[in-house]
Amino acid sequence: MYRNPKKGYYGIGVYHAKNSINIGTLWRTAWIFGAAFIFTIGRRYKKQASDTINAQIKIPLFSWSSFDEFKEHLPSQCRLVGIEMADQARMLSKYCHPTNCAYLLGAEDHGLPEEILDKCNDVIQLGGESSLNVATAGSIVIYHRMMLDVKGSFENKGEF
């Protein structure tokens, strides 16, 4: 299992998730690659068969009823990084991850609303012509973070 406590922390979650099964898969990836916490906004998570390692008992799972409630409870110095196909988004391939952050994905059918994107410190996208499955998109971002850390290119120290 990959963990590097000297590189800060991150959490990952989904806004108004469409399918709980995708969340279970994302949580499993988050646990394997060292997430500090996982969360949902607007919809409670129910244990899924896709979470084969029972990640919700290994790392904290937070469920917030609204985005404002979530934002109010973000840890101090935690940057919010939206993951969305949007005009203001930077490509993941050129992104240097913050030391402490929370990655926020939207549901596959609606994404993140503009008013939420405006409240993010950064917005990144993976490319492609249509949205990916939420678990796949989140897993790619998590893996990219880990690979930059391994290569010593973390937090504005160079590009991958």
C-alpha cells in the first residue's frame, strides 16, 4: 500500500452521486492509494459490494447534506479541487497537486454546477470528449497524484 505522510493529505468525494456502486469502487481506490478521508454531498452512501475492502471502516466517511455544509467543515488549509470538463479547467496531465486538498467529482449525468465550480480553488479535467464513470475519473486523479509524489514532482516542483 502506498502512503507518504510527509506529503500532506487528501480526500475525495462525489456531489449528488448517481450510483452508489461507483462510490464503493472509488472508496476502495482511495483507501489503497492513501486518502485521508472520503465524502458524499447530497446523497448518503450505502455499503456496496464494489467496496470489497470495506474502506468506510478504514478511513473516515463524511456525508454532507449540502455543498455549503461540506465547505464549512473542510479542514484549515485544505484546497478544494473540482474535477469537471469545464472551460476554466486545467488538464490533469499538467497539474501539480496541492499538499492538502479535497477532490470533488460530480455525478456522471450532471457534473458539478457552475456555482460550485466557482467556489473551487482549482478545477481540473482529464480530457476526452465525454465524461468518464465517476469511479474511473476519481481513480485516475488519485493515481496521478501518487505518481507525481513518487517522481518528486509534487506541489509545483515540476511537471509529470
